[in-house]
Amino acid sequence: MKYIFLILFLSSVCSAQYIHKPEDFKLDNFNSQSNSDKVQRNNFSQVNVLSVPNNSQYPASNFITDIIPNGDTVWFATGSGIMRTIDNFQTFQNYFGVAPFGEDDIAGFSLNKNVIVAASAISEEIGNESVPTGTGIKVSTDYGLNWYAYPQPLDGRYDTTVTYGSNTLNALPVVVRQQNLSYAIAITKTQNDPGNYTIWICSYAGGLRKSSDYGNTWSRVVLPPDNLDSINSSVNGYTFVLNPLTNLNQRVFSIAAANDSTLYVGTAGGINKSSDWGVNWRKYNYQNTGAGDGISGDFVVSLNVQKYNGKEIVWGATNVTVSPTFNAFSYSSDGGAHWFNTLGNIRTNGMSFKDSIVYGYTNSGLWRAIFGTFDWSKAASIYDKETKDLLVTSSFYAGAHIRDTLYFGSADGMPRTIEYGQPWVGKWKIYRAITPINLSSDTKTYAAPNPFSPDDEVTRIFYRSSTATTKITITIYDFGMNPVRTLLQNATRTSEETLFTAWDGKNNNGGQA
């Protein structure tokens, strides 16, 4: 892949790799018996911190993986930690670099009223491969004012059994953080104690775990093995082993709570449902729901529940594991009794809803359909006419609506539009991460990302003038100082704010520079 590096600007911001939806269901570079617990950025046991977020006019990152409204506040998981807005998107507050988050990535995020939970992670280089590694769970019970931080839940070396009903099951102890990170989180009221909450985490090799004391302690939750479609705690004689190395259904990626007692959990082996607080489970997958007519694929990276017309419709981003499974969105409107799929053969990442409307987030763009008719319509080019900014990614991960205003999380910014009852007719605004330029410094311009790959991204050149009205010319030169591309020629700018323009790596003739 070709990269272009800009040297004519005085400051640059390099692109980063973020941990988000897993690209594969496979379990590599995982050795649960190893003592070599690699170094993590935040090395702590329990920590309680009063966290004061950073304030900014702009989002913390252009990479948005979760958008969750909570009253007058909207929370986000981003490529630079968690973020929120408390003034209707006029400004943003972020926790990047703030204790106890540090600069770790956010792998999973959820909230329920005053309880907020975030899972952090890093990427480690092991054997010339980048391995996702969990660095802990952060919990706030007061809307994000104070935070408790805990290490990634691990087993002891001799935690080799788990009790399920009257059964004692053998279990592989998960004693390392590598491939043990929490991709998804749910928060429900605690059974027989509705004044408290239970936190559920989907930790890939670490399996499904729950805490009823806000992260102080964790217990493993038993899911069916690959060779069983259901388990019941009243049944005796189970001999299966809790082992993610040998059971795809114990590699856990996603979770959705239809209510406090009803959970849906997505794995590399299908969708699991419990109606009794996570005790008994029924598994649904490609093979047992119609072998092509039901659930499309057993690699379930996201789950959500659409409440519409008196029904709870369960949706999954169900992707391919092995042939003949395939990528699509799968859904059930009768609690899992019958499953169907739609928008096939597209790598899916997630979904959200507004009444009967389904918004689909994929690696092939942003989609919209009415439930039942499934008249899928793909959003065309997302262009902000006011700032002349074009969204260049085709990867979308999240979305939410506030009344009729829609917000979407992508790999290249947060676009906003209005839902008018027709597909994609509203104007677009793009919220962009910008580092404001301080005119008292020597730096008046910078490019980000720098370097960049013109095959699948653009670089944005940020600039600021010391006068309110000025003429701006931006020209790209090669190493021999030969002009390559003129992006702006005597363009009038009437703002003293930091502005930007994009370059796609092409020359004035439309060829690759």
C-alpha cells in the first residue's frame, strides 16, 4: 500500500489504529497458561478517581464506535476514549489522557441511567502481530463524576472448575489479558435486588462474565458448548468444558438486554438467549434456524433490540465464520422462535432504530430500511455543504436519534442529518476532530493523518489566518518543489477559526501523485 508523507507543513498528526468491532472470530496468540502477562499502560488494582474531562469545541476523534443518549447528555466511545456532550453538540468533553483512562483504547461501552461502564484495551506486538489486550473495566455510578477502575478480569491458575446447577464443569482458566478484552457490555437490574445493577461483559477469550458489585468481583457465566443447542441448570450429567480454544460459542463478542431478565449474547457460534437472568440458555445459529433462511452467520459482532408496534425485535450483525455461512443482518420478532436475514453479503457492524426504521452500519456504507418491507437504501456521498467536507469512509459502526435528528458513528467523523420519512433527503453536517491552531505559536498549519494512504483515505490540511478576512492559497509540491496540486487558489476566508481542506493524493490532472 502506497503512503504519502507531507513535509511542507509545520505540524502533523499521524493516524492511529483503534480497537473496535473484531474483524475475525479466530483465537490466535492466546496462551491461557502463560505467566507472561504483558505490560499494560494502566497498571492498577482498584482505583477511585474524581475525573475532570477535557473541554473542546470539537470531538476527540473522527472514529466513533458508540453513541448513547442519556437524558440531556449524549455519550460516545471514540478512537480517543469516551466523550460526551451536555449542551446539544455545541461543545464536547472527553476523558482522553484523564485518569483512570489514560490513552488506552475503548473496546466496549454501556450505560444505564447513572451507571456507566467502559472497557479499555491496547494493541500489543507479539510475534510481529498486533494482539488486542484488555487493560481493565472502568465503572461510574454517578453519571461519570467519579470512576472506579479495575484490572481486566482474570482467573487464577487453579480455577479449573465452574459450578452449573449440580454440575461441576471443567474450565480452562483464562490467566492472561491477551485476546481477553471486553468488546461489549450490558447493565441490568440485579435479580432479587432491583436497587442495584449487574454488569455483563463479553470478553472474547475471557467469555461471558458478570459482576453484581459494580466490578469488584466477577464470575464466569456458562454458555452452551458447540455440540449443544441449549443448557438448563436443572439437568444433571453435563460433561462439557468451558474452553474458548475448542468451543466457538464460548468466544463472546456482543450482548443486548431486552429487559433486566432477558439477555441475548452473540459469540463466534451464534446467538444465545436467556430469559432467567443468565442461568438457562438456548442457542440459535446458522444450522438450527434454517441453514440460510434464518441466521446468516455465526460470528455475531453486535446485537440490539428494536421496540416497535408492541414487539421486541432482536437484531444481530451476523457475519461469516466458515462456508456456507454469510454476512447479513439477522432478526427475530418472536423471541427467537423464528429467524430471518436481510441485506446479505455485506460485512455488518451494527444497527439502530427509530420506530419502524432500521439503520444498518456496515463496511459498505450506511443503510436504511422500513421493518417488514426491507427496502434498503444506501446513503450516497455524505457532504457537508457549509464546511465543504466530504466523508471518505465506507465503514460505519453506530448511531442514535434525538427526536428526528440522526447521528452516526463512522471511521471518518460523525455525520448528522434529519429523518424526514424518506431515505436520505436531509442535509448533512459532519462533526470533525480538529486540533485548534494557536496563533501565538510558529505553527499555522498541519496535516492529519500524515502520512496517509490515498487508496482508502484523504489527508486534511488544517490552517488558520491571523485576520478575519483573507485570501488563502494551498498548493502541494513534490520533493523537487514541482507543483502537484492546487487545492485552494485565492479563496476568501472570513473566519479566524481553524479551517481545513482535503487532499486525496491526486495531481491536478486527476492522476495519482
